[in-house]
Amino acid sequence: MSEPLLRVRGLSHRFASARDERLAVRDAEFDLFPGEVVAIVGESGSGKSTLLNCIAGRITPTHGQVHYRDAADRWLDVHALTERQQRVLARTEWGFVEQNASDGLRLDVSAGANIGERLMGQGERHYGRLRATAQRWMERVELDTARIDDSPRAFSGGMRQRLQIARNLVTRPRLVLLDEPTSGLDVSVQARLLDLMRTLATRMHLCALIVTHDLGVARLLAQRTLVMRHGQVVEQGLTDRVLDDPQHPYTQLLVSSVVMP
Amino acid sequence: MNEHDGKANDGAPPRLSVRGLAKHFTLHLRGGARLQVLRDTAFDVRAGECVALAGASGRGKSTLMKCLFGSYGSDAGSLRFDSSDGPVDIANIPPQRLLQLRRRDIAYVSQFLRAVPRVPALDVVAQRLVDADPAPPSDDLDDDAHARRMAAARDVARGLFARLNLPPALWDLPPATFSGGEQQRVNIARGFVQPARLLLLDEPTASLDAANRRVVIELVHEAKAQGAAVVGIFHDEEVRDAVADRRVELG
């Protein structure tokens, strides 16, 4: 079995603005492995997005560590990196897909430029190659390549989310963090996007950590699932085991509360 | 244990060896009621052999199948399985290892089809074949190579759909709108497309007509001949008598 890609140990976070001693994330601990899709599920306010942002380095946790094994096989303490080192990691080996695509895209440049930006950040300057790569990625995420020069402002929600995925995957990241990527979309658009993400994650052997409140998304996309409540991971394991044989009272409640888990 | 070839052989260790298996459910939403379903369950299955689980409804036949597939955890006991990379205990392995076994070695045909919406029936089946044998990391984003692998897998899937008399007009459609019997046949094709070392069949013929039941009987015979160990729940006596070598009584 392969070595983990990411290790989260004893991670807790308390927002400075919190009125009481309540922790937004309490003592989270887990490993992520290459090639797996893992879901964090829970109700809003359970701390799942805070946990994701702590892993991404966007929030410095009050306690605990996040260790990442980089492409050169070195273990990095994510929160001990300089801001610049974190930025480089975020643009090369990591991807982050925002819930709201307009937070993850640049709306004032073309779709092609959105895809090419990370490549240019890595030193690619050849216009023809940038354009060819952007076109290939538009095909992979099933966007009409005739729209390459259009601004994402003219795109629908589903198209913007596809573009955001292409923009993140173009540099072949090893770890992609996704925050409710399908929650603003129509059900039919959601289904196609889920299939696309599943196929690309498998083909690229990338590790994806996806935050969702939708157990159906976890069921279809994730091999493993973590259940969060009040900042704590109350249960984790194979997705079908967590959903079909839930052990924790809260997971049983969550599973029994949905129409079609 | 270093004998891993697929032949039924009296000297070889069993392909699957269940010992002391226990499983209960605690229903927290019903005041913590405790439901003991399996207690000290034990049996063996050899390569090339089919065992039918028997026992009245509620005796834990489906629960046992899910413990073997790993979608239910086991409380106690061991589920020793002779996998393609050596012996493992399914009841006590990390999730990543279990997923690996499911991709290649363990197939499970349940009564209900679960698939990503909007994926055509052919791809539901073809994907299992491609996942079982992933492309080397070096050319994982070679779109042409990927398309060729999918095309080859779709050909195998078409062959199975034809044998199962699934109307060709349905092959390129997502199965969500199919009838129960049609979905069942997609499920069967997905279960049989990748030769498994352990094949779990939970009422595989429940919604099939006589002609398609016979096709499933043939498929099980072929899987056994290729060395699969088969564990099944068959309410249909004709199917059970045709495929099962022996019965294991539960409860």
C-alpha cells in the first residue's frame, strides 16, 4: 500500500471571534492517500469548511499539524512554510475548487486565459502551446472550445464550475481540495459534473478532498467519508460502510434523514 | 500459503474461510436497541465452488454478504480470503486495501443498481473493466489511449449485454429509467465483466425472466470454471439447484 500524501494530526481551531470556548474544529486526525477521493460530510456549521481551509493553509489552526509529502518526496509542515512557499504549493501541486466559481476564476479575462494562468506561472510563455493546452482541457471538461475567447461572465454556473476545474487541473496537481463544488447547480448539471470529477480523479490518480453536505455526492464520488459534527470527526471509513452501517448516533440520524442516501 | 492458482483442489487452502463471524446493529434512533444478526458463523468456500446461503428471512444472509464485501463492518471473527496478492483478512484490512480488492478480486451483484446518474449503461460496465487495470501513471492523461481502453472495454460490455438480451437501443442510455429487470441485467454485466476470485450474488435473478435466468446460470458456471469462489443468496430454486454445490444454513 502506498505512503500517505497528507497527514492531519491533532488539528483544532478556535476563531478569535468565538464568544465561548467552542472549537470550530476539534482534534481532527486522518491521512489522505494518492488516488483516492475522500468526502467530509456534515451539516452547515459542523466545521467542515474550516477544516478544509486549515488544510489548504488559508487558516492557521490553533493547534495541530498538516504534513504534506511533495512531488520530491519531502514531508512539508504546511503551516511552517512561508507565505510565498504556500503560494507556490497552491499554484503547482495543489488545487482548490471554490463553491462559488467566481471566487476561483478571473472573470475579466477569457476562458482560455483562466486555464493558461497557472501554466504561465510555471514559466510557459509560448502562446500556441498555451492555447492548445487550454483547448484540450476545455474538451476534457466538456466545454465548447469555440468559447475559448469568451469571458466566464457569459458562462452558466455549471460551465463556470467546469472551467474552474480545468484551471486547477491544468498543472497536474497531486491534491485537490473542493468546497461544495456542486451545491449551487441544478441536479442534472450536478450529475454530469460528478461523473466528470470522478473520471478525472481516477485517470490522474490525484487525491481529492471534497466538502459536501450532500450524502448522495459522497456516495457517488468518494471512496472514503469523514462525518463531522460540532467540529469533531465522529466517524470515518469506507463511504458505503459509513452510509450503510453507521456506528455513531449522529451518523445514523444523518443517514436516516435523507430521502435517497 | 503459497498456492494462488484458481483451480479447485482438495489439497489447496480454501479461497474463503469464515470463522467466528459476529455482527450486531445498535439502533441509536430506537433507544439503543441491539440487534444480534450473526453469531459464530463459520464456513469455507473453495475456488470453483458455489455456496448457497440458506435460512429464513432475517437470519442474516444479506448481512453476511455485506460483511464479505466490507460494506458492513464485522464485530468479531475473521474472513480469510486468498486474494491475487496473497491471503488477507477482509474483516481487518485498511479501507484502501479493501478498495483495491474490490477493483480486481471481489465482485458483488446486489439486487439494486447504483450508478452515477447520466452515465450510459455501456460505460457503467466498461468502467469496471478499466478501473480493474488502471493505466500506468505515465500516460494517464493520454486522451487517445484512454479512449482506446474505454472502446475495448465497451466491446466486452456489448458482448455481455447481447448475451443478457438487453435491447441495444438501451446500451447508450443511462440506466436510471430502465425497468427493474433491465437494471438488474446491467448490474449482472458489471458483476461478471471482470473475472473475480470471490463473487457475491445477492438474488441475482430476482427480476429476470426464464431465458435470462438461464443466461445467469451459464455465467455462474463459467465463473466457477475460471476458478471463482461464489457465495450466493438464491430464492429461485431452479437457479440455486443449477449453480450451488452446497448450502450453508444460517441462524
